[in-house]
Amino acid sequence: MVDCQLYDLSKIPNDVRVKIINYVMESKRVRARDLGVTLNLISMIRSGKRRVTEDLLCRAMSFLSLMSWLNSSVKSPRLSLRA
């Protein structure tokens, strides 16, 4: 599990956030309900009508292992750790 408290999530751009949501839902088989949102919200996020909040991003990241996070194609090139 990735501890999102260790990362400065505000620096992750929305396009990367959407990729993380898609990766978690498609590769890890996580449902919208498991993320605490509706499928309608996921649809709006995917279509660009809504942004991925830091809270939703954190919940999605909790389904990732550290190795899958580091090896995935969705990671942000400049993801900085919090001090």
C-alpha cells in the first residue's frame, strides 16, 4: 500500500491522477464503490468534466503496492516526497 501522506499530492497533475484512477480500476479491478465514489463521477473524471481530488487520489493510491507504484507507467516524473 502506498502511503499518500508521504507525497505532495498537489504536485501531481490531473492527467496523471486520471491515469492512476484508470490503472487502479482496470488493472487492480477496484470498483468506484471501493473508492467511495459513484460510477457517474468516474465517468465525469474520465471525460474531463471533473478533476480528481486529492482525497480520491489518496484512496486510489491505497490500492497500489509500492512496487506497482514505482513500476507503473502512470507515475509522475517529479513526484516529490514531503519533508
